[in-house]
Amino acid sequence: MPIPFIDLQAQRRRLGEPLEAAILKVVRSGAYIMGPEIAQLESELARFGQAPFVLSCGSGTEALILPLMAWGIGPGDAVFCPSFTFAATAEIMPLIGASPVFVDIDSDTYNMDAASLEAAIQAVKAAGEFTPRAVIAVDLFGQPADYPAIAEVAHRHGLKLIADSAQGFGCTLDGRHPIHWADVATASFFPAKPLGCYGDGGAVLSKDARLHDVMVSLRVHGQAVKSDTEGATFEHDPKYLNLRVGMNARMDTLQAAVLLEKLKIFESEIEARNRIADRYAAGLAGVARTPRVIDKGISVWAQYTIEVDNRDGLAGHLREAGVPTAVYYPIPIHRQAIYSAYPQAPGGLPVTDAKSKVVISLPMHPYLEPEAQDQVIAAVRASQASASGGGAVRGQGPGSAAG
């Protein structure tokens, strides 16, 4: 029987009747947009994510663009981000007229390299074409970026810091969520994410009351919010008093209801993901370069990504063995024609280019049974053993699977 790459149905079966009842409640209520579940979800996400304010929205992409809009970032501004990530991280800058500046990654964690960030900021300042405004660090594959180092660089240069936790919502570093260091943290609730809904959804976690208020306005077409109308008289629905150019970025109530049920079991799922990651690390030792999590970091393991030299050969062997794989970001963003003209860190992005040729992800979800995982491990080991001269083996990565 084929092994699923991500088994959403196993999770649905575990949630059972309460999930179905929550969905039916919304259907029967008729409050399909901004129903009461939205405020409840925002409150629960704030508690879980250690943030004073949470704004739900329609996708992880909207979660990234809303704070940039609220800060007034636009033409002539530069926002620094990795290239080894999904296109959404970078596409939001051209959408608002700003320029992405691509930064290299750490060889072990695949997350933004603080030294490359520093060099990129210095180069942009020296060139004088753009004004540095913000940094977007990505919690790639589920683990936290090096926020103490990245935040030091960003804040020393007066830049805002966004933690793009699309893949990593729930990850921690020394017991703290990324919002501890970042000005905002964003989440995607795409179904395949560790905390996913049954459609598109996202959220922005923040610490600044005024910033949150402005994003509330931008989420609904720039409508007036309470802080806008204090001392003024407007007796009609505030959505008809539009003080900003905004957008429609609301989350469906149905998705909030699903997420409320999933959030109840999320911590136990993170624990399960880490047990599975540790088991992979032990089983694949010596035949592939396995992931290294940053010291004192806890990953939510959105993906379990290894490195091998014969990636295509491994993928083909696993396919024949009934094991699915995925290759994330085989063409980094800075190598794609539409983004190739945007600035890069001095010296280019050699680590990004190298990793894009060797990474491959294996099945990972909280319900991966030991027998199925053993099948995956055995298939990887068999493929690597058959590689001529042992050249396909990159060796064990430094550190363990769990930090």
C-alpha cells in the first residue's frame, strides 16, 4: 500500500465528531465571514504563539503583505529575504512596488545567514538605489531561524523584522516563539502545513497595538477602525468609511472553526513529529545528510529533508518502492527569470545554489506509523547502497534531528 507523503485523513479521523460538529455549526449559523469563531481563533493563536495581538487573514501571503503595507513600505524600498523559499516570500515586494534583496542561507539549517544579511544591507546602503526597510526571515521546513543573530543585524540597521513562519508556526527557540525577536510573525494555514485548515488561511502575530489596528483596517478595504474614529462622529458601518487603500484579506469562519479544533491537538502533534524526526535521524545515519536543528530549537517538521548527491536516482528508487518524495525549491527564486534582476548579497548565494541541487524530502506527518517509516528508511538505505562507489552518500549532518 502506497505511503502518503502527508496523511491529512488520519488527522481527520482522530478529530472525529467534534470537528464535523464545528463545521456544521458554522454552516447552520450563516455567519460565513467574520463569524464569532474568528475572534475566538485569534485569541487562541495569541495564547499559543505568545503574542499580544493576532490578526487572522485569508492566506499566508496576505499575512506577509499586510504588515509591509501598514509600515508604508513601497517604491524605492528594499526588503531582505532568502531565495531558498517559496515564491510568496519574495513576490509581495514587487506587488507593493518594493524590491526584494536576496540573502544566502546557513548550510546546516537552510535558514537565513546573518552574515550574508549584514553584507547585503551594507551593499544596498552603499549603492544608494534603495532604502533598506525590512527583513523577512523564513522558518524553513519547520525550524526557527537564528533570530537572536538576525534580529541584532536588523534592528542595528533600523529595519523591521518579519518571521515568516508559514512552514514553522509552533516552532520555538529556547522556549520562545519567533515573535519574541521579530516585529511580526506570520503563519500560513494551507492544508499541508503543520497547523492547516481546509482551504487557505493565515495570521499575523504582532506586538504593536497601532500596527495591529492598521492591519485590521487594511484587511477589510481600509475601513475605519476604533482608533481612527475616536473623538469623531460617524454613525454608520465603519466599513463604509475608508481611510486607507486596503484589500479583502478576511479568513472564512469555516476555516477558523477547523483550526480551533486542530489547535487542541497541535502540541501533541508537534511532539509526534519530533519523535518521527529522531527516528529518521537514527535510521538514516551514515547514508544521507540528515537535518540539523539550531541549538535550543524545536522544529515542527513541516518537511523532513535530507541531502544526497544522486537525488533523481533516489527519487526514482523510492517511487518504485511506493514511497513518495518532494523536491522543494529546485530553482531558487533568484534563479527564476522574473526575479533575476533583483539585488543579491555580495558574492551571490553559493549555499542556496548548492543546496537546491541535493535536497529531497521524505514522508512526514504526526501519524506516520513505525512500520511505514521503516519502509521509507529501508528504501533510502537500499538506494544509497546501490550507488556506485559510495559517491551518493553526503554523510551525516552535524548535530541531531532535534535541537
